[in-house]
Amino acid sequence: MKVLVDNKEIRIDGELAEEIRKRSGENVYLCYQCRKCASGCPNRQFMESTPTELMRYIQLGMTEEAMKKDTVWYCLSCQTCTARCPQGIDIAHVVDMIRIIVQEKGIKADTKNERLFNWLWMTILHFTGRMYEVALTGALNTFTGKPFKDLKLGMKMISRG
Ligand code: SF4
Ligand code: SF4
């Protein structure tokens, strides 16, 4: 695809955007970067790139950035972004598609524990139908070799009911 920037023709690789469109029916080129998705995202503070930036990466064919940033692994699939998008883009679905493509291609993310966090999150949801933060925290700490990391905070919370 070609676009005009400062009267210069620039070629953009639309392969990832097209792949996402085929799999999910979502057209990322409808995004006009209003940032409503990012401003409502409950996990944005932990992400290297916001959902808005993720959409821009895909639009510009910046596949590496879209797939290797931790955004998709910190996404909680809460659908807030989807509900807020004035363009009706199901952003959470786009994030799901990227997760699937990354897994299929066997791409190693530039992340440490985010992938594990996402896997634990989804596994707990799958088996219980809801999220238990205590179980998530306990499992994450155990799998990362720090089982007692949040024990002090946990005791404090329990003591306050
Ligand atoms: S679905 Fe993911 S990206 Fe969208 S608001 Fe929720 S956590 Fe953020
Ligand atoms: S809310 Fe929709 S249009 Fe706005 S930045 Fe996010 S994806 Fe783009």
C-alpha cells in the first residue's frame, strides 16, 4: 500500500493488518488515533505501548513492534477499549489475533513474565469463569521463584478484611 507523506510516496507493509482483517473482520485502518481506548485501559500503566500505539504499529506495518511489545500480554481482555472505540473496532479481538499469530509463528516476545502472567490469567478464567486475584498473584510469584513476595501485603489485606 502507498501513502503520501509531505508529498512523498511511502510504501507501507499492510500484511499484518490484512491478516487481522481476514481472521477477525476488524479493519485497523478505521482507527484515527483518538486514544479513547488507551485512556480507558486498566492495565495501560504496565504496558510498553498503549492499545492506541498498537493500532498505529499495525496500520504502519510495524510488525516487529506490534508483536514484540508487551501490550498484548498485559491485556486483560476486559473489552473496555472495544466498548469505548468511536469507530466500532473490536480492539480486544485484534489483540487476541496478535497473540494467536505470535504463538503460531513461534515469535519470542521481548518480555519477561508478561506471557506467563497472561497464560495464568486465561487459565484461571478458563477453569473458574472468574478472576481470583489471590490465586493469580500466588501462582505468578510461585512460578517466578518468589513465592513469598507479596505475603506481607496479603497479611495486611486479610487483617483489614
Ligand atoms: S481489553 Fe486489553 S487493551 Fe483493551 S482495555 Fe482491556 S486490558 Fe486494555
Ligand atoms: S478508540 Fe478506536 S479510533 Fe480511538 S485510538 Fe482506539 S482504536 Fe483508534
